[in-house]
Amino acid sequence: MENDTIEIVNESKISGILERTKDPSFEEVKRVLKKAREKKGLSVEEVGVLVNMKGEENMKELFRVASLIKNEIYGERLVFFAPLYVSDYCVNDCAYCNFHSSNKTAHRTRLSLEEVKKQVEVLINMGHKRVLLEFGEDPKQADIDYVIDVIKAIYSVKTQKGNIRRINVNIAATTVENYRKLQAAHIGTYQLFQETYHRGTYKKLHKGPKADYDRQITAQDRALEAGIDDRGLGVLFGLYDWKFEIIALISHAEYLEKSGGVGPHTISVPRLCEAPTVKYTPEYPVSDDDFMKLVAIIRLAVPYTGMIISTRESAELRNKLFKIGISQTSAASVTTTGGYGKKTATAQFETHDKRSVEEVISDAVDNNILPSFCTACYRMGRTGENFMGIAKPGEIHDFCRPNGIITFAEYLEDFAPLELKEKGYRVIYHFLGLIDDERLKKKTSEHLEQVKKGKRDLFF
């Protein structure tokens, strides 16, 4: 199988790129950054130039260009979500994960459907409108039928404060048949991270079904075959050299677009975090400076993708990343199964941003960022090729700003204390004034007034 998947990630090719670009000139860096401004992406060779570039002025320009591209594609909005851990039973023994099968101290939990609904009620009352479902891999405790039942249970919950409108799913690599069941359950994005694209490192860190590198890296192809055209990639940074991982990640994104016509809807950038029973320490630790650099590079290389950051990172660092490329973020996350609203023991990893949803939103507003709870695209059929057709030229911005305004107004009306409500509306009216299309501006204003009068779930 390795020969079949070399088209996706060719390690010798990546090594050659890193060697050829190891000391790029100022002119080379300038050329690549200038090309990036066209918002058409970068080749893996050009990504090599950026990962190897040095110098404070180059870094400033990298961040400046990344910020411009993020705003021109997605606007100033930042979409919020929460992870929901439903089962931590797992047959894999991954060296970096607290759910590893050799963790005999863990009190394993699989939520009943009623418990799922209770967790969803807590999330709704925090203001969330979208969740990312998380399951350990266990054919008995978390088979596909259970996953589907959980999705149905989540969508069934309605409270006075609203409901969950989009469910993204992270389950282990599986079959086309099982992906068809996921698609039929009306999921949003299917996320699956390769963790590390370096085969030797992957083999060393995984035991169990997940140890099959090729099963993992080809899962996105099976998902597309099943009709799931919104797919998310990711790397767990710290397992191997981040420069290699970035080029491999971009190679995978190129492959998805070339083979199926649709690149990754999202790219996540988790960084290895400590966990109670995890003795593994990163062999290739990624500094904050390098982490900011790699986020900016991904934004330039795959400008159309939604970039996701989790609460693994500190509040201070996340606030910086929101400006240079991140377009989606979790907030007030709990990484224990059934952990919202109560204390539980077995977390998958430690979180570093402990702020509440309200606090994250307040800081975002202070930084002139528009919080968004939008779920419009997949409900309007803007997925796969349709999404790419408007995201690549930057036209998705025309939907993101109005939908961000309307959904943020919902949050302010339903959850915000007076001080946040006042400054939140100042940001809303600022960005409302920036809508160029007068018809769209008028319609957005009308929707905004309807929200204030109690109408909900309006979108473009």
C-alpha cells in the first residue's frame, strides 16, 4: 500500500524540498509572499521557502500578508464551536493520548443518549450552535450505529435558548459504507488528522488499528466516495519536525483537490499537550514563534480553508493567532467524556485557555473581531465544490460577514450581560457599515432588527 499512497505524501520529495530551500534569499521570500497575495495558494516548493526563511522583517511581512488574506477570504469573523466527547473507550494505544488502551486507571465512559442530550443542553445554554463530536475507537462501545444515534439525539434537543445547528464529526478511519451512514445523518465536516505524516514516527507512536498508516491517510478518499465533500485535515505538532509536517500537510491538501476536485474544508493545528498518564514528551517541540509561523504559512498556502485552533493553546497566543489566519475556534472546551457541567477525571489532554465563552467573545470584540455562530453554508448546500467555488475567489466573505452579524446578535440578545451587549453591538454596527452591497446591507439590517424582536435562525 505504501507505493499507492506515495502520491499523497512522498517523504524523499519533501526532504529534497527542505534541502533545496534551506537558505532562501530575501528575493526568493519576497517573490513567494508576493505570489501568496494573489490568494491562489502556494506550491510545496514555495512552502519550503517560507518554512526555512529567517529574519524579523520577513516574519512581519509573513504575518501581515496572512492577516490580509484571512480577512479578504473570510472577513473579520471568528466562528465558535465546542468539542463533545461521547465515549473514551479505545482499542488503540497511542503514545500521546490519555485515552490510550494501556491507561488502566481511566474510568471509561460511554454516554447514554439521555446523557448526550443533557450535555447538549449545557452547551446550548453556553451559547454554542455547533459541536465537534469526539469518540475513541472501539468497535463495540462506539460502533457506527451508536454514532448515528448520538447525532440524531443532538439534533433533537431544543431549548428556550436554541439548538445545535451543525455537527462536525471526528471518528476513526472507517469504511465507505460507514461514511455513507454519516453523510445520511447530515453531518457538517468530517475531520480526521494524520497526527504525523512521517511513517517512521507514526509507526513508533501507534499500536492497534490506528497503527495502519495507509488506512489513516486514505480515509479522506473513502469519505468523499461516500458523498462527504467537507473534509478536515490536521497534524499533531510536536510529534515530528514541523517543517516536514507542513509540507506533507500541503501535499495532502493538493492531493485531495487533484484526486477529488475538493480540497480540505478545514485544517486544524493542534499542538501536543500534557495529559495525566502520558509519559511521551515531544521529540520535536514547537515554540510559540514557530507555531505562529506555521499557522501563517498554512493560511498562505491553502487560503480557502477554514483554520481551526483549540483551547490547547493559551489565551494570549490564541488572540494573536485569530489575527493571522485562524477562522474557527473552540471555546470553554471540556476534553472529558460527559464533562460539561460537572467534574470528571479522564481528560484526553490538558487545556490552557480556561476562559468562558463570554470571556473569549469579550476579548475578541476588544480586538475588533466579529464572533460568529454561523452554520449557514452546509444548510444552504455550500459544501464541497460549491463552497470552493465561492471561497477561493474570496466571495465567501459576502456570506460570512452578514451571517456573523446575525448570529452574534442572537448571542448578545440571549446570553450577554449589558456591558458585553453594548460593546458587541458597536462591533456589529461597525461591520454592518462595511457591507458594500446596499441590498445585502439592507437585508442584513432587517434580519438584525428581527433578531432583536425574538426571531432566530435567520441566515443567507
